[in-house]
Amino acid sequence: MISYPNIKPYIVKIGPFEVRWYGLMYLFGFITSYILVRYQIKKRKLPLSTKIIDEIYFYLILGLIIGARLGYVIFYNLGEYIKNPLEIFAVWHGGMSFHGGLIGALLAGVYVTKRYKLDFWLYSDLIIVTAPIGLGLGRIGNFINGELYGRVTTLPWGMVFPAGGPLPRHPSQLYEAFFEGLVLFLILWYMKDRVTKKGRLTAAFLLFYGIFRFFIEFFREPDPQLGFIIGPFTMGQILCIGMIIVGSFIWRVSGNSKI
């Protein structure tokens, strides 16, 4: 068993005000994504101004946050929020869904690309290859918070999490940070200069993330209010099956559109 490092979840705390590692991780992820997208646009000599790039990111971040919250409400705890609808706005109580955030970001992307008459798939591919950076850092933030831990294990790298009871558990947040973050980023970054069909990098993100997350969910503790949905499968796995299906469809239909 490995000792859980028990890092304080905040960097600075002044009264009720906290600067938390989790939020800082996502900030780093957005900044890195922005820099890498600007680099790709410059390299490809695409006619896109800084103003429009900034606006794209504004809507993407807004769509991601709103989508992540509503996704959690709908997918993971709808009954409770129907009873207490004002809790939907209490984001400081926690509760965000990756799949909801993805849907929100994609809808925001559709809106802003239509607004400026841009090619959605071209810019979706540019941005999606950088998304694993924020996802990986976000999972490290989950690990620091001691949340979203794994199932009980006897493996030598199991950890006892402060909120997870006395038994050692899989550090599944680190599994996700590695596969959904580092590995997925390296795959997409390798593919970006070799794939010639628009939409296929977006499809690859959906496929690989869906596959990685589906299998890692077998090591992650199910959400207590839901448990298992169908047999041994969790809500996260069911949503990942949807991602894999959509990703496969986009990959197939994108075969006729070159970059």
C-alpha cells in the first residue's frame, strides 16, 4: 500500500476565500490549450484573428461549465435536483459531469463557428487535440481533493483516501490522468499532422476517450447515489458507449471531407 499524500486542496485560504488546486489545474489546461491552438493556427496560416479566437474560447468555457453542471444534474442526480431545484445553481457544493461539459462545449462551438461562418470541423479538430491536457490536469485535481477515488483493491499501489473508508483503493484519478490525459494527448498530437480528413481528430478523441474511460470505470468507485445502472456497468460507462458510437459515426462520414 502507498500512503496517500494528503495534499491540502487549496493553495491559499483567507477566511471563506480559497484558491484551490482543482480550479488552478483547469486554468492551466485552458491556457495551454489556447497557446497550442494559436500555434496551430499560425502554422497553418489560417485567417483567424485573435479577437475571434478569444471569443471562441469564451463560449467554449461557458458552454463547458454550464453543460458540465446540467449534465451532472440530468445524468447523475435528477431526482434530488427536482426536489431542490435551487441546488442546481449551488456549484460550490460540487457536481460536474465530463460528458455534459463535452456536449455544452460542442454546442458552443457550433454556435460560434456559425456566427463567424467558420468550418466547425476544422476548428473542432484544432481544439480537441489539446483537450486531454485539461482533462489530465483536472484528474490530478480530483486526486488532490481526495474525490472520485477507485474501488477497494489489494494491489500494492492501493491508497487509503480520507473520505474512502479504512480500506486501500485504486488511485483511479491517476489512471484517468495518465490515459485520458497524457496518452490521449500524445495520440491526437501525433495524428494531427497525418490525418487529412476533417472531423476525424474529433472522432478519434471521442473514440479513444470513450474506450479509456469505459475500462477505467471498472476500477473507479460508482457514484453512491446511482451505483450500477445495468449489470456491472456505471452511468459513466453507458455515456462512454454513446461517445464511442458517435465517434465511430463521425469517423465514417468524415471520409469525404479533406482539410
